[in-house]
Amino acid sequence: MRWATRAGVHIDRAACAWLIRRFIDPDAAFVFVDDPAAVPTEATPFDMRGVELGHQGGDCSFETILRRYDLTDPVLWQLAEIVHEADLEDERFDAPEARGLDVVLRGLSMTLPDEEILNLTGPLFDGLYEYHRRATLLGRPPA
Amino acid sequence: MIGYPTTSAPGQWVLLCYRLPREPSTPRIAVWRKLKRLGVAQLGDGLVALPADARTREHLEWVADEVTEAGGTASVWLALPASRRQERDLAHQMATARAAEYAAIAAHAAAADDAPSSLGLLRRLRAEFARVTRRDFFPPTERGAARAALDDLATETRAEVAT
């Protein structure tokens, strides 16, 4: 399936792409567009203005996708708090990782094209997921 | 005293033009808080501006969506000030607002002597400093003074913990 999002990937789009590939569509292919009108007809748009899988009622797109696809895994909701804070900075959640992650992603967006950022951040989110999975099981930081 | 833009040509700005119904007031207040948090310059009634970059543009676009969701109208524009003077005035307005916020942080840090726990205060003020820095596009000298006051407070706190 094809998925489309805005070019100039940052935290929310990188996290959404990882989420889509890992939990919704393993064969996902991503298209980056500069204008909402440029989304190919067969592609599902996300994290763009005025689309279903965008910011909704104070949620970031990552949270919207979790809701839309009924993903109830508590570890994913833990990651959602980090993504939300890194993206919206509204202090709805206490997610101290968010600031560092935001800086890393902003830096990458200055040095790499979007496809490469997704290739790089995939394993990064795998690691974040595993860390929080173990933390959830243990009830404390796993390392 | 203020880090004015010194380049010869004015830079690009992103503008949000919006109108929200007077009632209900909750979305109005939510939008106003968000804009305040972003450190926008007020150009007029329902017209705000930020220096354009990937982050500021994105944030204003999401605010625009929020306005539309709440039954209002909004549009986002990329604009160039017609003169450097105009841009300097805007930068001055924004730097003055940040300067007051930094001064408040420095004052709180300096008055920390009678606080029961300066560690908690230090954490709070550092978080506030980070928030102000995030919306500080034309750093005033007060930023350095606030930084120094926080460093002093950190030194005192370490000494306190050691004794």
C-alpha cells in the first residue's frame, strides 16, 4: 500500500512511518509531497493538514493513527507521549526523552533526505519500543 | 542590546491570519495560549507572525487547523517585510517580550535564598528557561543574565547538598 506525507520529515512523520510499517502495513511505501494536492489518488495521506490521519482534537498524528487502527498496546501509547511532546511541546505529558529526540530529528532533517531519515529512525524507534516494553514489564527502567 | 537581524535583506516570515467566534471561549483561549507559547508577534487583530522555518510554519499550520475545527477561519502566509525597518520593529517587539520573561527567571533565581528547596526551584526555572529559549528568535542580553543567575543557583544548590 502507498502512504503519503509532507516532505521535510520530522518526529511525528518519522514515528508514524515506523508505526505504519511495523503494526499496520509491512509493505508500506512512502511518498513525500510538498502540497496536499500532490498526494497520489491511491495513497493514504497522514500528518498533513485536513486529512483524517492528522492532528485531531489536540492529538498528534501518531496518536490519531493509534486510535484509528485500534492499537491498544500500552507500550505504543507510551511512545505516543514522547512523540506528542517532541512534536507539540504542550506539556500534556511528562516525557523528558522528547526534547533530545526532537533535537536529533531536527538535525537529521538538515543533513539527510526523507527516505534516509526513515531508514535511520526505524531501528531507533525499534529500540525505544523495546526499552519501554521492558520498562513496562519490570515496572522500572530496564537498564 | 538585541540580536537584530543584520543581513541586508529582510528574512521570510510566516503569518497566521485567523478569526474565531467569540463564543464558546474555550477554543479561543486554547488558541491564544498556543500562540503565546510559540512567542508570536502580534501584527494586528487576529494576525500574528513568526520568523519562518520548518518548525514555526508547521506549528502555525496546526493552529490554523485547530481554528478551522473550532468553526473559525484561518489562513497561513509566507511573507517578506517590505523594509528592514519594519522587520527590526517586529524583532524589537519580540525581544522585549522575551527580555521580561528572562528577567523574571533571573529575579526568581536570585531570590532563592529563602526557598526551602532550591533544587526544586532550580528544576522549575531551568524548564521555564528552556521554554522561553524555544520562543526566543532575537536573543536579548537578559538571556545571558538569566543563564548566569541559573548557574549561580546551581552552584549554591550543589554546595547546599554537599553540606
